[in-house]
Amino acid sequence: MHIKSAEFITSAVKPAQYPPPDLPEVAFIGRSNVGKSSMINCLVQRKSLVKTSQTPGKTQLVNFFLVNGCMRFVDLPGYGYAKVPKSVQQQWGPMIETYIDQRPNLCGLFLLLDIRRDVREEEGHILQWLMKKKLPVRLVLTKADKFSRSAAQNRLKILLEQTGLEKNDLLPFSSVTRQGRDELWSLVSSMTGIYETPV
């Protein structure tokens, strides 16, 4: 996909603040500091479209980005960071669930997992919940550059066992080397039905 434009649209905490549901959307969900911001920036070839931070728990809102004027990327709040106030943590679950449950133009979801980490109970519950929604879901293994190819394959086997998924359901990705970028764009295209950049 040739990226002509990518821009931040708005942040929201409730459906009344969402953009109109007039364009296909794909959403990204994952634990705090898993690399969502870096991955979205890599996909759209922008260094700082999504603000990255060394501080986990930075994404606390539902953030909408317009890509090529024809689709939206939705960055959902990161979860699982204990140092964020509990009052904020308690808002994330309903905020994520409300978006996924009520967004009619949501075409697919990407659940991000650091390839170095085992699947925790939270990821297991989220994955099962997303599968029940009958929406396309793919597990993206971020920070794949931290391993050699052989070590990454060993991790892949472990994660396949932990998730019960098929190999094609897991995609190793690196925002540093751009490994998996083309494959991820292919998935976005198949989810949204948009294969060419509009003129």
C-alpha cells in the first residue's frame, strides 16, 4: 500500500466522540509498552504520527487516525500497567469493549503481544472474547528483531501452544527492521476491502 497521507483525527472516551462510521476501520489492541505506537508509525511510514513513549500506559484514550483518506486506524488504550491509577485502569476495559461492541464499521482487529513474553491470562481472555465477535483477528508478535530467526521460530512454537492458534494466525513484526510490514498491510487490505491507494 502506497501511503499518501496519514493524520490524527481525534481522541475519544465514548461513542458520541467517535468520528462518523463512514469509513472502514481496523483496531490495534495490546498491553502497555507492547509497541503499538511504533507499529502504526511503521505502517504509515511516519516517524511520529502516533506519539511513542518509554512510559507504559501512555495511550489512555481511543485514538483515530485517517490513512489515505479511505480508512482509519484505531489505537485502543494499552492495558495491564499497574502504575497507572486504578481509576484510569477501570476505564480502559469498558472503553475498549464499548468501541468493539458498538462500532459498525470495525472490519478487523490486531492483538499485539511482545514476542519475548508468554501469553498471560489477560491476553487469553481478550483473545477468546475477540474470537466470539466473529471479526477477523490476528495476533501480531512485536519486537521480533530482539531474536535471531531460529530463536524467533522457537518462540513462535511456544506461543502457538499457549494460544491454540494456527501458525498463519500469528505474525512476527518489527518496527525496527520492518519485518512483517507488507504482510500486515495485506491483512489490513483483506479486512477493509481496500487494496489500492485511491487516486
